[in-house]
Amino acid sequence: MKTEFVTKKMNLFLNISKRTTVAASLLVILCLLIINSCAQKKASEVTLDEKIGQMIKVGFRGFEAPPESPIADIIKNYHIGGVVLFDYDVPTDSARRNIQSPEQVQKLTDQLQSYADTPLLIAIDQEGGKVARLKEKFGFPASVSAEYLGTLNNPDSTRFYAQRTAVTLKKAGINTNLAPVVDLNTNPQNPVIGGIDRSFSADPKTVVRHATIYINELHKHGILTTLKHFPGHGSSKDDSHKGIADVTKTWEKKELTPYKMLIDSGKADIIMTAHIFNARLDSTYPATLSKPVITGILRDSLGFNGVVMSDDLQMGAIRKYYDLKETIKLSIQAGVDMLSFANNSVFDPQIAAKAHRIIKELIDDGTISEERINQSYDRIMKLKDQIR
């Protein structure tokens, strides 16, 4: 268990227990250290419920997370592995979601971590430019887009803005950035990538150059990073938030190059899947649900042994065509380790409980083996050991 996580939980306890004797305090500290050491435990040393919970990442509503809040209950009772923060609530078309100010976000993340036995992945999309949840209007530093940095093509500029992002996230208590985007800008009119300036470049080497700088700066501040969207969303003409994004005729093999190079250089913490459909890679399922894509290409061909995280499984490209049980089954069978439910296309306050129950049912009926769950759990724990 990382010292910082344990220290925070000890401080929370000690602030409440000012009158505790020195001996009792030492005993409490020892107990907390033992309890929180579960992040270093192997799959054989924890309950099935805990292992399942670590595979779930959810979004929630609220600027605060008091002990009686729904998200506190979810963290404590379902042992979820992560949460994701947003500045805007899409279902209600409202700016009331998770972010108001730097001080508020820091308090929120402290509260969230206080309920966790294992450090949560507290994640956010802080790419820069148009995709930045920590905005200037909330009191956070200004950011620029990946396209701006790739076009400028100045390593010092990329380093400067990456460091600014890293410091901002660290102060806010956010340990996982859902960035950098390593999609190639092969279709500048792409409504979800090129059209909103999320790609560094159409050139794989340029993408890797700037992504590497970005990752290095975040790592210096103990922030995990996420390469997205595998196996490449840059050529799409449609928005997978809304429905099918078929790249069969537009996708190119070079879109795998950034992943290959960053995996080989040891820079890939997490890789996020895309919900794109490519009949040349899998004639039946979109990438997130595809074993040939996730296990066959990403794991076996490219050699990635880290955490594979799905993009939001409530997006239209998945939700409109697969029910929840089928989605979860296919994702896990494909090789996904962490299932994301952003709760921001639709909002379901019971989504974590439903997902947890479904995974357990799939194990009970033999559809998914506990060994498969153990593989994901061990990868997630190895990843979390990097949090500091």
C-alpha cells in the first residue's frame, strides 16, 4: 500500500480521535496499515466480491461525498476500483455534477478515498482544449488542445502544459488522467477526434513524441495515464457516443503504431478501448467487445500486459445494441479488465450494483471463470501499486 494513501486515512481517523492515548493510536495505525495492505494482496488472498468490485469504475453525481451519500455506499459495499469525475451532467443538461472549484474537488477526492480499502482510481478526462473537465471558469489553469501542441511541434511547449496538467491533477487528488489521446488525425472532420482537436497529428511518430513527453511529466507527479482509443478512432465519421461508428473502410494499420511504440517503451499504464466497429478486425463485434481485437491484437500481438479499460459502456454504440449482461460478458471475455460506466449518457444510480451482480452470476453459471477475474484483479492491483 502506498504511504500517502495510508497517511490520509490515518489523518482522517486521528482528526476524529484527538483524545486517543499514544498506545491506542499506534495500535490504530498498525491496524490501518494491515487493513490497507490489501492493495498488495494477490487474487487468492481476497474475496470474490472484492475482486469483482475492483473491475468496476463509475460516474456519480455530487460536489461532495458525505458518509451517507450513494457513492460512499457504493465504494464501501461494492469495493469498486475507480470513479470518474465530470464537470457537466449530460442527462440533465446541467453544470451541476462534480466540479465547482479546486478546493471543492480536493475535498471531494479526499472523501472518496476515505471510504476505500484499496486506493481508488480517481479518473478524469483532462486532455486539454475542448476536452478538459477542470476549466478556467472553475478556477483551474488554462489548457491547450493536443492538436495545438502537435501543430506547434515544440517539445518544450508540450512539456510545459503537461507539467501544468500534472500539478493541477495532483493538487486536486486525481490520480488517473484519461489521456493522452493517441488516435491519428486521419479524418480532420471526425466529430469526436479531429473535429474537436483531440489528436496530436496524423503522423504516428509525432503522436508518440508528444504523448511520451506528456506521459513522462504526469508520471513525475505520480499520475497514471491512459492511451486511447484502441485500436484507433481517428478515421471515424460517426460519433460512438450516439451509435455505431464503422471504420471498416477508413481504418489503417498504422493506427496501431503509437500503441506499439508506447507499449515497447514501457509508457502504457492503461489502454482504453474504442467502441468502433471494424469488420476487417472482427466481423461481429465492436472493439470493446472483441476478443480478436483486445486479446488477439492488443495482448498477443502488441504484448500489452497492463490494464485494459473500456470506454463508457453506456455510450450509444454499446447500449443501443447490447443489453447490460451481454455487454459485461463480452467485455470480460474479450480481455477488458476495468468496465467503465460513466453514468453521463444515461444515469443509473444502481449501475455499480447491477454490474457487480451480473459478473457474479456469470461466474456462478460458469460463463466466466474466477481465474479470468483473478487475471484482471492482479493487473489492477499492480497498476494501483504505482499510485503515490
